[in-house]
Amino acid sequence: MSELETERSGQVAYVTLNRPESLNALTPALRDRLIDLLAQASADPAVRAVVLTGRGRGFCAGADLRGGTGTDAGAGSGAGSGSVSGVGSGAGAGPSSGAGSGSGAGAGAGAGSDAGSGSDTGSDAGSDAGSGAGSGSRHPGDVARLPGDVSRMLRQGAQRLIAAVLDCEKPVIAAVNGTAAGLGAHLAFACDLVLAAESARFVEVFVRRGLVPDGGGAYLLPRLLGPHRAKELMFFGDAVPAADAARLGLINRAVPDGELEKTAREWATRLAAAPTRALALTKHLVNTSLESDRATAFAAEAWAQELNMATEDAQEGLRAFAERRGAEFRGR
């Protein structure tokens, strides 16, 4: 069984994280495969939209701090013994269905409805640092690191994944089917449009483990919410239900659980019929606008329109307007 399922329906690529036993926590191999798929979607003219979702109860519980080694030198969760639990209910004493086992000491501050399993904070640094040999329990301080190791792992891991979503030349829809925590939440927030099932939760879980938010969180959240709201989520680490996430502007829409897949397909189908290059240029303008002054933003807009006017879709759009008919865009 593949841990990353792909399906092509028309001109939409559907990508499904398929590690339901760990709430789709990302191993390094799974993360790198997802990065590759996004790059392929950018380059493939037959793909005009991407939908990213998860299998089972979780969308993505962050990075897999186990790495399948049976040793956890990352920032465990839950009080007491048992396997590492992702965004647990606070008790954290029972075994999880994730890979490996260990004592997993940590601060399982609980959001009762977020009974996650098998993963933790979403920190690639914790995941990679926790992959040492041995079968007993270990603590973060026991892992020998050289200066620069953690930052390098983040640059090459979590940050590279978020950049792959932001830089994808096709619109990416996140269909958040369940818990999105740590890096998993940031993976959703980096997407161009975010739909979530009403039962889904978003958790800035890093503070529960004594960690700094990574995977682009301190970049993404202030741009979505403003600094005060972003700090509230990151300082407290409380679970945010999908309805509240929509109200805050973290996501586009919360929909009934049974309608998530249908709505995502409808949105993706509309995007796949849109002028693809114009969408790519629009995405670039919006993503860079908050770092630009007015003169730079205006210059980028003019440059983007200049490039876009050379596309077949722009010419088709103008012809359709003149001929008073609907445009038929081909993504070129």
C-alpha cells in the first residue's frame, strides 16, 4: 500500500496522504515524494489544479518524530508512558497506533477532541534528530548535534515542503479531512485555497513541546491573521475547530464532513477550466505582495500582465469577450 496515493481525474491531480494509523504524519521519504509531485504538477501542462487531502481521521499530524526507529529523541507527548501521541487528549497514557514505542515524556496539554496518534509536533528537526540507534527511551538532550544541524534539517525538510506548495505553478487546494497539527497545519495554510470538514481541527502544537514554530508557521500565520491572532494561536497551542478557522480567515470554508470531497472536486474542476498561466501569475503576485512596496508591486503587476498577454488563453479570453460568448481556456 502506497503512503502517498495519486489520481488523475481530467486535468486535476489528486494527492492523498495515506498513513491513517499515524494521522498521516510525514516521514522524510513521504515529505520528499510530496515535494517531487508538486514539482511535477508545476511542469506538466496536462495538470491544471492539485487537490491535497488525507486518508482517515487526520489530514496531517506533522512530521513523524518516530521515523520508524522505535526510539523517540524528539519532543514526546502525553503524560506517562506509552507511544508518542500526536495531538492527544491530554492523558496520553495509552498506546498509539504510530510506529515505534518509548516513554515519550512531554507536555500533553490537551484539546479533548483532538485524539491524535502516532505523530507529534511537526518539527523536522525533532524527526531527524530522533532517529538514532537503540531501543530504549531517550531524551532530547541525549542526542549529539553539531551547530547548524537543526537549521540545515529544517531548510532541507519542512521549509522545502512549504516552499514547494507556495511555488507550485498550479493552484493547490487543501481538503482538510481531519486533524492538521504542526507542520501539517502549515502544509494546509500554504495551499492556495483551504476547505475543511467541520470535524477538522488545526493545532499550533509546537508550544506544547517547548519548541519554536517551524515549517513556515511564523511566516504564514501573521499574513493570514495579523500578528496578534497569530501569537495567540502559537503561544497557547489550542485546537481551532474548522468553523472558527473559517471565521478567523485561516481557511476559506468549513463544510459538512460528507460534502468535503464533493466541494473540493467542484472547486478543482473550476480551477482546471480557468486560464492556468494567469492563475500562476496571480498566485505569484499575491504571494509576494506583502513583502513589496507599492512601486515594486505595481511593476510586478505590469510585468505579469505583459507575460500573460502572450498566452493563448489571454487571446481566447479577449476574443470570447468581443464575440459575446464563454471563453474556453486550454491552460496555455
